[in-house]
Amino acid sequence: MQGKPSIKIVGGTFLAISIILLYASKTPQAGWLFIIPTLFIFGTILGTWLFPTWQRAERVFTGTGLLIAWIAVLGSLFFYLWKLDVNAIALITLSFGSLLFVKIKKPAPDEQVLQNPSLGIKGGAWHFIGLVTAYGLFIVALARMLTQSATTISIRSPWEVLPKEFLLVFFLAVLALILIIKTTRAKFAMALGIPLLFLTFAITFFIYPIGYGFDSFIHHATETHIIENGTITPKPFSYIGQYALVSFLHQHTGLSVELADRLLLPIILIFFVLFALRRGLLEGFKLQWRAATLGTILLPIIPFTQWIVTTPQGLGNVFTLFAVALTLNKKFKPSIGAALATAAALVTHPISGMPAVILFAFTILNTHIFKKIKIGLQIFLAILSSFAVTILFWLYGIFTGQSLLKLNNLNFNSLYAPLQKIIPQISHKFSFWDDFIYLFGQNLIPIAIIAAILIWILMMRKKQKIGLLIAVAIITVVNAALLLLLVDFSYLPLTEQTGYVARLAGVGLIFLIPIILSGVVFLLWQTDKLGKTLGLGVIILIAGIATTSLYLSYPHQDAYTTERGWSVSEADLEAVYFINSNAGSKDFIVLSNQSVSAIALQEFGFKKYYPIQSDGKQTETFYYPIPTGGPLYKYFYDASYGAPIRETVTAAMENVGVDLAYFVVDNYWWKADKLVERAKQSADAWIDIGDGQVHVFKYEKKK
């Protein structure tokens, strides 16, 4: 665009107005009219500068995705070195202006879509129209079921409220989309796939209008606090990439923190990262254009629990996938794009970012300057990087005054359970469909390993080198094993002590995703050789696996699995507002489950902490129970499971130093009816909220 300066003039104008509105507008919603075009204009400049040979849509969306990574990285720097207030947001926005000075070549014309085999299905335009019409109807039906199934009552799984037909319609939509891409000349296949991908990754957004999970509510409260104060004390060692993006959106547009946060991950993944993933499949595996598009759209064929809700870990994993895709495109050479995506992953969550850093370090060794000593450096880097995450936790322990390494107390038996997951499992317990679903779900790891090895061998025969992805995946899993072996997580609740290890192993799978997707489309492109019936059977099987993956990725309650996590309800929300109003200006504590604590955090932030003595040390405790730390959850647990309620609540009040407490019982709690009757006999007052969904009991300390 060197010969077309108009886009830079328009970009500069929009940039200036966006910054003025950031300070001057009394209706921040006006910022939408300028900041979104500003992001896409400068994303186009960045994408055209870095990827001049890419298709126009790929340049625009991938460039904008990298601009988002830029915001995450710069926002994190401002947070740690200064504060993340409106002035920092203005400076981050102003930094886009540096792109006005880059020299960019005239982009190449869009590539033509290649004609692919067609399974012998004929029909020309009518065949295409019929498939697209059917697919469109399926998308409308899925969207309608999602919007009509939204609920504000406590549920354990979205499958409790979604119609049973949802999975069938999803299966048909995937089947239709595969046939459209496989058997027609659809030049807008990616555009067709985006609505289905959004509905796939955003089920929690539709079904849980109040919010989903527990961590999300903590992050909403933290993001609100940072927006109001520019910082938070103590400053966390991670998560800031996500917080910076939410702050940027809120300050420029007035979009609520909750809505900005909840939409962040699915939008970045679907609209910005997937275009880079398609290009990575195209360049890294030499796939045909539509084959690469189909492989990208089939991303949900791999269970994606990490991406069903916006969390720093999930968003960090998205940036890691972004880095992997851009690294594939550059044939494992370092690039500005991969560096930006890697940095964004690291500042969003180190567990996600450190493996991306390892991959980037290996790409640096692929440059010409290391040619003579490349092998020796690769071996050294492989050994050192296997301890990278353990070293991170060691440094974290030093900064926080904790001794997290357990070098004198190694327990190799702790590795036994994770290793068991590598062994294939076959169960014949219930119905055919249940057994089919869990045949896939319980064997995901061995399936991924076998598929990656087979595809790697195939790529080696074609002289295409993808072994680095497998190597980094192995190094990441080794990091997880060493983390389990060397780091003491006893400071965490028992149920969460293997959480970091499992999440790190999940990051390792990200490096295998392009390999697995290329294998799936390679299989689909071989169906023509199998005959029409058998070929169609393979396509149906692929669509069935994608549907199985969708089911397994979200919480599910069935013959194989018992789901214990309940969502926040409207009654929980009413309960925390009642408590806040009823207590007035008095100091108080609340004993409740984590759902109630979560919504209180979101609505009232970090309102009150009390100094207490714990293990001989002076510390603080939040006024609602937090399962990941603090004594109040133990008091709630004891009172809920048999301990005398009034005595337990009184002991909690004495420990914290208050004279007022509330005990909250949701109707789904274990033996809730008996617990409610016991509490009624000892409470000073009580109230029923939501027709019995929640009971709130008030206790005042007797003088």
C-alpha cells in the first residue's frame, strides 16, 4: 500500500478521534464507531506488511489478531511498570501510529480456489444450493435452541437444558459443511464455517447469562478493580494480558467488563487465530486450499474444554495456537508475528506461554547463524527447557517467600496415574452411544499420540519437516511430569493440586493440533478412492467424532461421568444483594458455597478482608469463602456436613472478629432439606429466595 497512502490517512484520522473520545466522550459507546475500524485499519497495515502474499481476508484478520496481541503485551508492561489506567490505554492506542511509518509492498492478488475431488456427487448449482440451504437451516436451528435454552437457575451441564435434538442438528450441520467444502467450488467456505464455530465455542455464553464457572467471576472482579484503580495489590504474576484487553475494550467502548470478558476468547479464536491456522496448514503441510480450510473448521474435532469460557489459561492457549500457526507458516523460522503471539501467551498465562517460548527458541536455532552448532544447541535447549516450568515455580516461590521445591521428598508413584492415561481403554458398560462417546473421550491421549506419529512419518516421506512440533509437545509433557515430581502444591486444596500439571499437559496437545487436523483432512481427501458409499461413511464418522467432541468439551452428566459443579443462579444473585442490604454498615462474614462467593465477588469486588491468625502467622481472609484459600470455606464445609451449625458459625465469627454472619444453603446441596431444617432451628432469622432455591440464615453473636 505504498502507492495508496489513503488507508494511512484514514487510519491516522480514526486513531486521533479514538484517543480524543477516550478522554472527552461522555458516552463511551461512541468509541465503537472509531476504535473497531481503527483496529481493523491498522491490523490490515500490519498484516499486509508481514504477510504480503496472503489472501486479503487472511491479512486483515491475522494482522488484527496480532494487533490484539500487541495490546496484551504493551498493556502488561504498563501494568507492571506503571499502571493500566486511561492514560496507559491512550498510549497503547497511540502506539498503533508507528505502523504508519512501515513500508509495505503491494499485496499479491487473492489466490484461486483449487478444484478438488467430489466423491462422485453431481448436480452442479442445485447440489450446491441444496447443501448451503440445509446448512443455513441447521445453523438457524442451533442458534434458536441456544438462545431459547438460556437459564438463570443452577445447573450442572448445558445438556440439562438444551434439547436432545441439538447434538443431532450439530452433527447434520458438520456433515453438510464437510460436503459443501469437499464437493463444491465454494469460495467462501471459511465464512460459512464461522457461524458454526462461534456457536460451538460460545455455548456457555448463551446458556449461562449470569456467568459460568468460578474463576471467571474472580477475573471479572479483578478487571473491574484495575479499571477503577489502574492497578491491584499485590500485582499478580500472570493474567495481565487478558486484563489489558478487557480494560482496552471497556475504556474505549463502555462495554461492560462481564460482556467484554466473556466474548474475548471465542472472538479472538474464531475471527483472528483461525485464519493464521489455515495458512499454517496450507504452508506447513502443503494442503490444497479447501483442504486447509476444512481442516481449520474441523478444529472442534479435538475436545476443547480449555476454550469453552474466557480464562487467562484458555486465552493464553489461544495465543499459543496462534504462535504455532505462524511458526508453521514460516517453516519453523522466527518471525515478528510468532514473536508477538508468543509474548501475548506468556503475559496472559506462563503455563501457556512458556511452551510457546520454547518453540520460538528452537526456531531461532534454525537461522543461518547457528548452522554449524545447531544440533548441540538443540540438545542443550531440549534439556534446559524440560525444566522451564519447574524453574518458573521455583522463582515464584522465592518471590512469595515459599519453598515450593520438594527435592528431598520425590515420589515417583505420583507419575503412575498420569501414565495410565496413555494406555488405551475400552469400556462396554452402557448404551452403544455412551460407549462410543467414551471410547473416543477416554482414549484421546493415545489417539493423539498415534495420529501424530503416523502423520509425522507420512510428512517425512514427503520431505516436510514437522518434527519440531512433536518435540515441543514432548518437552511440554516432560515439564508437566517434572512439575508433578518436583514441585510441592500442598498449599493448594487437594482437588486442585494436580491442576497445573493437567493444564500444562493440555498445552502440549496444542502443538499436535495442526498435525491431527492435517491427518483428518488427508483422510477425507482419500475418500474418493474408497467408493461413494464407504467414502460417505468416513465423512459421517468424522462428523460423529466432532459431535462427540462437542459433548465431551462441556460439563456432562451421564452414565460415565458425575458432574459436581453447579452454575450461579438468579437466586444466588438475589441472595448476595439481600445480605449486603440486610447487613448495612455492619461488619459480617458469609458461609456459602463457591457459586455464591463467585457472584458476590463479581458484584461487590474485593469489598472486605479481615485480619486473622493462621498457622501462627498474621494473614487476611475474604469475607466470603474462597475454596482456593482461607478458613471460611472449612467452616462452611463443617456446618454443611454435620457439625452443629450455630456453634460452627460462632467459631467463624470469633476467628474473624465480627458479630454478624450469614449461612447460605442452595437447594442442590447434599441433603439440603435436612440442612435447611437444622439451620432454621438455630438461626436468628432466615429468608427463602427463589421459591426455595436458596435459603439465607442470619446469625448474630450473643453478647
